[in-house]
Amino acid sequence: MVWIPGGDFWMGCENCGMPDAQPVHLVSVSGFWMDSAPVTNHDYDAFVKATSYVTVAERRPDPKDFPGVPSEALVPGSIVFAPPPGPVPLDDFSRWWRYVPGANWRQPEGPGSEVDTRSHHPVTHVAYADAAAYAAWAGRSLPREAEWEYAARGGLVGAHYAWGDHAFPGGRAMANTWQGEFPVHNLRVDGYDGTSPWPAFPPNGFGLYDMTGNVWEWTCDPFSGDGDSRDGFPRHVIKGGSHLSAPNYSLRYRPAARPAETIDTSTSDLGFRCVVRPGSR
């Protein structure tokens, strides 16, 4: 873990195309320890072996939560990115996301896939409860949104990215994101198609890796903003963007970005990291 010194910072961003990140406001954060990288498959495997924990994606969905869905369709699984064969409208995410029976943290692409060769990649297909259970086992916590954004900025003031204002300074890829036409063609300028291991990219000013790109990360804060209760499902703020974040669709691999995610959702680009606050252990 890395010590993040406390301080004040301007949270959010103006004129960045993200209304839910406005207005910019001054926030004070106390010092805390933070995982230097997202929790990996190796880390999560140790937790599961010690506790026999079963993730949400490995459990049969509760019929009460899915009225009208045939019982035979309620099988354990998770949401996996599946690139379409050609260009599609970007206002319908069902064109590139699909529910895959049997997909979970052990089998990220579904049955037949594995993580044995990806032990240092971030664990994925973890719902909020799965991340919180690991954190409790490890004697840690999930970060608050303000803690996460403050840490991601690495001491920079008002920068667009976790490393500065240029997406590719000197032509160098600083994070695992999507280059090219999403969701069809990834140019892989950064060298990866999917998640990347730790460490593959430079740390930010606080010594933290992959604070943007690679996988989205859960925070412990419920989401508040437009549409936060549009369907009755609780949501939490996720931060950081992922390897699927692209300029033509979701330019959200920036510290200020703050989408909402339903707490029972697990996907192939959603993970987490933990914090320890002084006096909490």
C-alpha cells in the first residue's frame, strides 16, 4: 500500500463533457493508505481459498429481482464485452455487452477461459458485495469517491488525466485504454486488448498504478445525481475508466469521471482497490 498524504483539492471538472462531475468544488481529504494497484486475480484467489466465498456472478439470480424473466434463463453468469462485427450505433450498449452464463472472476470470458495466466491482472466480474467482502477480509475498506479522485490526481491540480493534460505525452501510452473506433477496432497502441498486468504503465505522482484505464473501480459512496433512482436499483460511484474507454464513446479515463453502477452488476472491465484509514484497524 502507498501512503496518500491528506490535503485539499478541487474535485470535479468544468467544460469536460461530464455534467455529473460539476460543479467543481473544494474538498478536504485526510491521509490514508491505498493499494498501489487494483486487487489482482492472485489476491482474490487467496481470499476465496481462505473463506470459500462465492461471488454474485457464481450464484443463481433471485427470481424476485427479475420479475417476468423465465426461471430457466436465471442462471449464474456475468456481463462480457463482445465486439460487434461492424460499426453500430453508440446509443445502445447491448450491441457490445452480453450476459454470458458461466462467466465469473475465474472464467472472465465464460466457460473455457481462465485466469491462471493472468494472476497479476486485476480481478473482474466482482459486484459491489464481492469487493466489500474482500476488503473486510483483508482488514481494509473500499475508498470513498473523494479519496479515490484525490489519489488519482497524484498531486496535480486540475489536470485532465492522472499524469497531466496530454493523452499520449511524447507519443507514450500512459494507461490501458481503447485506441481506434469503439467498439469495433482497437488499434492497441498501448499494447493490450483486454486487461493488463501490474505494472504495465507508469505510476502517478503518488506512486499509484492504473488509477485510470484497465478496469473501473468501485467506491463505497452511493451515487447521487440525475437518474440515480431511475429503476429502483441502488447504485454506487465507480471511477477510473477501463480498457474499453475510448475518445469516440467514453472518454472517462480521467480522475473526475463518476458514472453510476448498480451494486449487483459485474462485468469484464470492473474491479476495485482498497484503502486503510488511520485508526480503522
